[in-house]
Amino acid sequence: MESLASIVLAAGKGTRMKSGLIKVLHHISGLPMISWPVNAARETGSDPIVLVIGHQANAVRAAFRGYTDIRFAMQEEQLGTGHAVACALDSLAGFRGTILILSGDTPLLRPETLKNLLVFHRKNNAAITVLTALMDDPNGYGRIVRDSSGQVKSIVEQKDADQEEQKICEINSGIYCMDSDFLFGNIKGISNDNTQGEYYLTDLLAIAAGKELTCLALPAADPYEIMGVNDRLQLAEASRIIRRRINRDLMLNGVTIIDPEQTYIEHGVTIGVDSIIHPGCQIGGGTNIGSCCEIEGQVSILGCRIGNDCHIKAASVLEDSVLGEDVAVGPMAHLRPGTVLGNKVKIGNFVETKKIVMGEGSKASHLTYLGDAEIGRNVNIGCGTITCNYDGVNKHRTVIGDEVFIGSDVQLVAPVTVGKNSLVAAGTTVTTDVPPDSLAISRVPQVNKIGWRLKKKT
């Protein structure tokens, strides 16, 4: 196949965002905004992908650290789209083929649309093909000016358009396919003789038309795809559309989402068939949820791996945790990073865990903190139990063997081990190891002072 490269323009600050963070690094559904057009280019087959960067360049580089198909080109001064593309050409030295030119602030662009644009461009042997949209209100966008044969004669920016040109409803998306030889040979011919004093990439269409080269436009099937994000309102709107797409795909693949408009599932989350997601859930960080699970309302899950047949009850928070199958969590439980729960484990209401491994069939039903602990199979953790894992300087581990019963209101002062099949009586503070098959009890003897209350009243 013919080679394909992409240039993604991302040097601007985005002042209308009113933010200390540049526009293209604001997140949409768990990814920086710029990741969406970059991923679309990648799925279309682009390699390499050149990001033209300027403001907060190091932050953009960091966002794509480790990607071998990404190259960077600096645009020190922002002198227009034509200047931005010219800055990228050194990064494409020696490349021959087709070049996609994309904007870093168009997160709604689909790979399918780029593939259709590429096929149309190559089928017609065009020098340039621009992706367009038909809009009832084209105000603010560059207009597509066609000749009598339907080819593109020029693109006129809103501020440079005359009255007749402003009536045109076909607008420029800022997304192009170009033949590399044409681009390399003509980019330096762009002038900045316009009201803004900038180098417009759109002037390449007039250059191509003047040389009687094929210059085409392809309207996008969905005008929303070319929507640029310039402020917080548009950011919210783009997020809503992407969220709707994600939820739609999940539902069409066998997941029940009771109220898609009130369910927030990020890019990269996978959910198995016959799972049920209740309203108000926030699921992200590449979470993987198995089949036949139920996630109740107001649950937050980030970066977790959850097996089949699990039940996460209302208002629970799960972070970077691994759950086996048939696990119940909550309501209002908090699984902190490093929690690993075996099959059939039960974590009840107001239980907090952190860096624990809990074996199959074990349970902590309510009001408990378990941190830095290894807990065996079929262990019962009573209400009010605490692993005292921090001495003010270092963290220490608690080890609890299989078949252990921990009574209510027990403090396990780590480092400490409770042997297999032992029982720790309610109210005990465990400070030394408990051998297997033992009873551990540590209580102040009870004293009943008969009549004490009556004497206090006199």
C-alpha cells in the first residue's frame, strides 16, 4: 500500500479555555484531547505521525512518551496553519506518499471518516482533498468555493469572505489529504497577504487550482465530527458526544446501561456481556469488568480488573485493584491501590482496604480497615477490626492464615502473624504472633462495682 503520514497541529495555547493548561491537553473521556485525532490517524494507518508543538511543548512530549510512531516538530511562533505545516516538513524528510493534516482540537473525528477521505482522495488522484461539512449556520468557518465542475477553487476565511462567499454553507474542517510531492513543492509559495498577516494552509487549494491540479472536497457524513473545541462549553459538548458513543458501543455488545446519559465510562474500558451498569457510575483508567456483573449507582472504578459475576454495591470506590469471580463489595466500601481479592470474597459497608491480598471465601463485612496485609482463605474479619500497619515511620505487614476467625474490635499491631485456624477474641489487641489452632485473647479484667451509680447520685 501507498505510504501514509499525518501532521497534527497542536502548537497553540487556546486562550478561550481560560486555563493554565494548553487546550489540547485538556482531557476528554480519560485521554488528552489531542490523543483522539492522533489515535484516529494511527487507526487509519499513519506512520509516522508528526505533532507540531509550541506552547507547553514538554508536556505534550510527555503525553506521548514511549510511542515509536510519534515525531515532534517545534513551531516557535504561531504564524498560521501554513507556517505550522511547514515546520513539520523536516520531520518528514524522504517521505513519499499521502499526508493527512489534522487539528489537535478535533476529538470527535472518527477513523472511518479519515479512511473514507483517503480512499476518495486516492481514487481521484487528487493533489488535495479537504474534508468539509454542510452547516445551516456556517458563521466563523472558512467557506469552500467550488467551480462549475465541482472542484474546489479556494477556501476563504470568514474574515476575508465577501457577502456572496459568506452565504456558502459548505465549510472547511481544517482536515486535509495531500500528495506529499505537491505539499513539499508548494508550501513555501504561501503568502501572508491577508487581514491577519498569517500563512493560511488553505491557500494551497488556490495554488493547486491555478496549476489545474485535481482539488476536491468530501463532506463528512456527520458534521459534528469536525467540531473544534475552543472553550469549556465545547469541551463539555465533545465529552458528551464521545461518552454517548462509548456507551452505545457497549450496549450494542451486550451490556445493560440503565441511563446512558448519567453513566460516565472512559475510553479503553471493557465490560463483559450481561453486566448491568446503574446511573451515576464513573468507570475509567482502562478498567476491565467481566460478564454478569452488577455495578450499582454512584460507584467509582479506576484502573481495576474485575472478574465475572461480581457485585459492586452503591457508592463504593475502587482504585487499581484486582477482583476474582463472584466478589461482593460495598455499599460504601473503599478499595485502595494494591487490593487483590480472591473468588467469593465479601467486602462490606464502610470497609477500607489497601495493599492486601485476600484469599477465596474470606469476608470483612463492615466497619474495618485492612492495610498491608496477607489474608488467607475462608477468614472472617469482625466489625471494627484494624490492621495497625504504620508506626509513624514505616509500614509493616500483617499475615492472617486460612480459616482464621477475627472477632469484633480487634487491633492487629504489625508486623504480626496469626496462624491457620486460630481465633482472636473480640476486643483483643494482638502484638505478638498467634500460633496455629490457638485462641488469642487480651482484655482488661471486668470489674463490677455494685451500687456505684447510686452513690454518685447522692
